[in-house]
Amino acid sequence: MTTSVRVLTITLLIAATIALFSGSARAQVTIATLYGVVQDTSGAILPGVSVVVTHEGTNLTRETVSDARGEFALPALPAGPYAIKIELAGFKTYDSRGLTLSAGQTVRQTYALEVGTLAETVTVAESAPLVQ
């Protein structure tokens, strides 16, 4: 065999090996991502909002704060059921349970806070379908 044929053969073998194992690597994804926008009931964005999600099976807690556009991102969440708590001074606390994230899923949600005090809580059951 000439050198160019050997190089081509080795290159093809490497490419085939990568193609073979890349499919199984994707199947092992066990995390999800939650993106959200927080606004008031009139649709105005709310920056600086505290967002806490808790995995209901493991009690793993992740926290973030909405940015200047009212947006937040919580990547690399283990799949499973979550409780979400959203708070901002001058608004009622948003408290929800039953948000189920599946492996490999990316969820985008909009959350609306009602004017009130932190002592007041709005409890929401997650029954609406998630937006992919």
C-alpha cells in the first residue's frame, strides 16, 4: 500500500469510529435547561428578580436573578420534578410545584408576578404544556 492509501484508510476508520460512538454519547444526556422571562401582569419586564428552583426528588437547589431584560437561564438541571419560587420586593411571591423537566429538554416559560407584598404568595399548579 502506498502512503496516501494508508492515510486515507486510517482517516476513514477514524471517521467511522467517531460516527459510530457519537450517537450513543447523545443518548446519555440527563440534564435539561430552563429559560424564563419574568414580567408583571401588564407585561412589563422585571429585572433583578430572585428565581430558585428545587429538584423535588433530591432537594438540589439552583438560584439565579433575572437580567435587565427580565430573563434568566438555569442550564444543566438534572431531569425530574421541580418546585420554582420567584420573588421581588413589591410583588407577590410566585410559588409552583410540579414542573417536570425531561432529559435533553429546553423549556422556555414566561412568569407574571402580581403587585403585592412578599408575604403574599400565589401558588400555581404546573398543568399547562411546556413550550419547547
